[in-house]
Amino acid sequence: MAKKAASWSLACDRCGTRYPFGPLVHGCPACAEKGTIGVLEAEFRPAKKPQALDKRKGPLGLERYRDLLPGGDGKDWISLGEGGTALIPSRHIGPELGLRQLYFKNESVNPTWSFKDRFVCVSINVAKSCGFRRIVVASTGNLGISVAAYAAAAGMECMFVAPRGTSATILEEARRYGVRVIVTSAERRLPVLEDIVRTGAWFPIGLFLRRAVQNPFGIEGYKTFGYEMIEQLGRAPGAVLFPCARGNGLYGAYKGFKEALANGWSDSMPALIGCQPAGANSLEVSIERGSEDAVELPRVSTLAASATETVSSDHALRAIRESRGTAASVTDAELLEATYKLLREGLSIEPSSALPVACLKTLMKRRALPADAPVVCVLTATGLRWPVETPKSVPPVIEVGDNEPVERYLK
Ligand SMILES: [Zn+2]
């Protein structure tokens, strides 16, 4: 008898229709025919029980969990060493708040300095295994640069559609990888992406449906958040705080924790907590209103530029509810303060990534954090692409003249 092979498929969240695994980048075809939007989800049926997390070989990172991810199993898997990021105990913020087990998952040490590398690595490998040679992405920064880097490594052509106003630093960083950059208005961005994808030759890393949905392949890369935290702590944390625009990272991590629970690799599910900027807090508003679907809010602009969206994903909302988590939001001033506090921990990260730390105080007041279990703040990206003003409290630059002794400045 032939050996049973592991299989991947896609299933619609709304109508339940199943599809063979493939580049269904327009959502569920059956739902589309009825004029609705169905989000597809990748589903995995392993041939045999997967190996326990702590019995695996090699360092932490996506490669360690290859058998649990889609994207082909050949030797030509493209990796830049993503994942396996440090989990750092807080030395100042936690003790000051009375949180004894506060940790930071520092995603700025990924190959292109953000958590998007987990998402893009799997997406690119899926695109490649489906025979695509061209990749297109619409992004405001981190995602676009990550795609540019992985496309270069994979020898694929790449197009990056950015909104007008994107900083020159980001556009130049992307261009250095050899990608073609298109700049257009924020409104034209998704129609442009859609026109490119409709030619059939370009694989979109993000999706362009009217409602915010995620790329079902990349989400699988985010499952590794769950695996890694369990391995690093020897248990599942009590709570995990994510900065959320749509909440794909949060949802992917939830999926990873759920798999770990089902496979007996951990014995609890952490509370997943979505942290957003005030005004772009679709998750918090949806929970307050008891809404089944994520509520759409008017467009605002905040300091957390890469976490400011009008609507979050229904999946993220569901993950929060199913894990008995919650959502919170903060003002720009609170966010800036948290960004500065993280510098005191030795961590230079972008303001959006400071959302979890900024939300800690409110969450403690609401008694939403466990006192006797690890609490993990995921810091999603580097501070280099979105520099903040230098805090007034830091020492000024000292100008030493050519013949002037330096000793006078050492007191
Ligand atoms: Zn459907």
C-alpha cells in the first residue's frame, strides 16, 4: 500500500467549501459567485503525528518547523534565517509595573528587521512551488522590503506598489534589491495591484478584496510565533500582546498555539491581546459592541503608521474571543512614551511595535493580565525606518575641539 502523504488544502471560512491547495488569491470562488467574500484558510493533514517541538533539530526559526508549513518540501526552500528571535526578560518596565514575568519577543532581528519575514518566507515559497516567477506587493514599508529581499533571494521578479508619501528611505531600500517600485495614491493602490494580478503572471503577497482579509499562506508562517514561545519558555505564556493593524500576526500565533495544544506540545492557550492606536481600534470597538464581524472605522492618522487600518480581520477578532483575550488602544503620547521606555531596555523599535508596552498599564487596571504566568509583548519591527524624535532627557552631543582635553567632559 502506498504511504499516506501529508496534504494541504484550502477551506472557506464562510461557506465551508474545500479546495485543493493552490494560488486561489481572490478568496473563495463559490462565495464570489454569490457576491459575498469568503476568506480561505490553509489546512494541514499530516501523514503521521508531527514530531514534538523540543525533539527537533537545528536552531529555532522557520526551518525547524518546515514540515508544519506549506510551500514545498524540496531542497530549494528559500530562507534568509527568519524567526528564532530572542525572548528577552524585561529589566525595567516589568518590575516598575509589578509584572514579574514580562518578556519582549524582539522581531527587529529578523533578516529584514520585521516580523513580516515569517509571513513572506512562506508566501514566496508557496508562490514558487505553484510555478510563479513574479511577485507583487502593496505595502507601506516593512512588508514591501521583506518581499523585495525574498524575491531577490529566490531570483524572482518583484513589483512593489507604495502609497504616495512613503518615505524615500523605504523606497530606496526596496529599490536596492532590484525591485520595480510603483508609487500611486492610497486609493489607487489596490486597484493597481488587482490589475497587475489579473494578468495571471504575478503572485500577490497581500490580497486585494474589498474587505480586509489575509493571505492564507503567509499566516502559516506566523504559527511559528506560537511554537517558538513554547520552546523558549518551556510552556505557553499566560498572555501574548500583539500590535495589530489587521491582526494577522496575532491570528497566526493563535493558530500555532492551537496546534501545539492539539498535539500535546503545551497544556494551555495564552490570552491573545490585540493592541491598537486610538481611533484605529477596530478590535476593541468590535468587542465592546459584541459584533461578530470586525467593525470598520473612519480613516485616521496616528504615530503608529504601520498599525493604522480602518478594519481588522474577523479571524483576529475570533482568535481573541476564543483565547479569552481582549483588545486595548492608546494615544500617540502614550505610544511615544512606550517607545522611549523600550530604548531604556536596550530595544530600538518602531512606534507601532511599542503598542503592546503602551497598553500594559490599561490592561493591568482592567486585570486582563495574569500575575503568575509569562506575559509576552511582541515587538514587531525596527525603529530605523520610522525614527522618532530623540527624547529631551538624553545627553546632548559633545563637540570636542582639536586641541581641547576631553577630561573636562567626563565629570
Ligand atoms: Zn465560500
